[in-house]
Amino acid sequence: MTKLAELSVLGIYAPLHFFEYYHDDGYVDSIEDHFFMLVEKYGQEHQVSRDKIRKTLGGYLHYEGMFFSHHHIYYKRANEPDIFFIRGHEETHFLERIWKLNLLEDKLKPFTNRTIDFGEVIDSESRCNIGGVYALIKNNVPVKKVFEIIKSRSQQNLLKNYLEKYGLI
Ligand SMILES: [Zn+2]
């Protein structure tokens, strides 16, 4: 039987290798504390500054060990609809890492006027923002709400181009 990771916000079951584990760690009080707890647990090297992490709303961390591989997502408590977007974004980081963005492409098909090819979406954050947008759509939240959730102007502009290209706005 294939081992599956349940991505509860995207509504996707993704296949895992027998040595691979997916952990949805849920809400955490502090993104930075959770991040540093995980890197310490796995003995990972990192060059991430505390200041940079402090500003993020969620995280995805992958540990590739000799025998096991672990994927973690975690996020700050937030209200709806923001939390749909944040969780959808982090779940998409996981899909991206296991090369299964095609599962999200299939989910988006009914909502776009041309099929999304994630190979055309250059940067990782935009790919994951599109995943977050799908989580909004799935929860009947107007897509335009995303521009109130994403604060970075450059991220907003990048995403807007893709959403227009695929007819999502
Ligand atoms: Zn991200």
C-alpha cells in the first residue's frame, strides 16, 4: 500500500516513500522557536537570521537523513481567511519538494482558463502563493483577498501577473 501524506487544506493526498514522513505540526506560538527546535533536533546547519524568520507567518522544513526523511509544516495562529492561505502556502512547499506540484495543477484546472504549468512559474514563493490562492478558492474566499494577506509589494506584483495569466482574477 502506498504511504500518503494528507494535505488537509489543499485536499490532496501525496505519495510518500516508506522512509519519508510528513508532519503537520499545526499552530505554534513562535515560528522562530519552532524552527530552531527542529534544526537542533535534526542537527541541521542553517544560515537563517532570527529577524527574517520572525516576520514569517508559517514555515516548511525538510530534513534528509541517512535513513529517514522528514517534512514539517507549521504556522502562527491566524484568523480566516488568512489561515487558509498560510497553510495552503506551506503545504505547497512540501508538494514542491517532493516534485508533486502536478497534483495541485490538476486541482486548479476547473478554475483557470489555461492549464497551470508550475514549470513556467519561476520562483518558489510564487508557486506556493498560487497554492495558497487555491486554498482560498476551495474555501469560497474571493481570490482578490490574497492581496490583503500578502504584505510584500514585490510578491503581490509577481503573483498578480500569474493570476491574470491563468484567468484566476
Ligand atoms: Zn514560502
